[in-house]
Amino acid sequence: MTKVYPNASPLPKPSGGCTKAAADDSSSRVLTVWRKSLLFNCDGFTVFDADGNLVYRVDNYMSGNKGEIFLMDASGTSLLTIRRKKLSLTDSWLVFDGETADNPRFVVTKNVVNLLKSKRLLAQVTSPRKNTEVYEIEGSYSQRCCAVYDEKRRRVAEIKQKEASVKGVAFGTDIFRLVVQPGFDATLAMAIVILLDQMFGSSTSTRRRLLTN
């Protein structure tokens, strides 16, 4: 059986609508994201590093509170809490440190179609503490081909398709790579993955979304 987290794997061929990305820099951090909780009757994510070590977990019970997501480390400690922004005309989400409920660290908002903006713009990340836009996410989440750019248009993180090391065997969209450049917070990058899944996950999936109205 093919491993979910082989130490190395070749770059996938770019699919339609995605530009070809350069090879991963040796200094970047490459994580394997599995769209599955390791706990029974839970919906979530399981994330491994290049050595196969568990790094992040998201385990939301189907019968539990649908209004928030806890991004945890391997031991189950909450690193970030993600909550849907109430009474908002846009699809917006608040990201808090730990399990706090005030003074959000970031606000992530789904892009509204605008002829003046790139059609590939998926979402924007702003900082309420600085009252400025800090990151933009572009690409196609359904094709697992996205990039996160900072205010200077530097690519700080990417979501990429993952291919198994065995020739002819490929993973589906539930298993993919998250490449984080030095200096960018991998925990925030994973929070962005979670929110893209909420905003752009397949509507035909049999899985329940982690957050619902």
C-alpha cells in the first residue's frame, strides 16, 4: 500500500488553469495534508512532516459545535481557533490564538467576483490589529494548486497536488502538499488550508463541512 507521507515525491504535472511551479526550495518546509481525521466519527485534517511525524490535527465531532474549528498540534493542544464571522455580508472567518475568543489575529474573507481583481484571487487575509491586508491567496483549491502572496507579492506558501513515489499511482485531492517558505508561519498556512476547504470544497462531497450555518 502506498504511504500517505513518503519522504520525497516528484512534482506533479500542472493541471488546467495552474501555472507550473518551480521545484521546492531545500529550505522550505513541506507538509503532507490528509483530508481526514484519525478519530472515529470525526471530520478534519491530519498533517505530517517529511519524516512522517504528526504535526497538526483537526478533529471535529459530527455532533459537536459546528461554529468553530480548533487547529491542534500533535499532542492535542489548540494552536488556533477559527470561527465564522457573525452578521457578515461576506464569507468571512476570524482566526484567534489558542482558544481565545477576542482580539482576532487575522480575518480571512472569500473574494467576491470583481472585474477589477484577478479571477484567480480566492481570498484575502487582513490583520485587524494592523488594519491592513497582509496576504492574498490565488489559484484553484479544487485542483490543489494555490499560492499565498504577501504584500510585496512574494510567494510565502503553496498548496500542491501530491503524487505517490510509485510510478502510475497518484493520490486524490484528499491528500496534497503544503509548502511553506522560511519566515512564514506554518500554523497560519494550515489555517488558510482549512478555510479554503470551507470556502471552495466540493459541494458534491459526502463529507460534512466542519462549519455550517
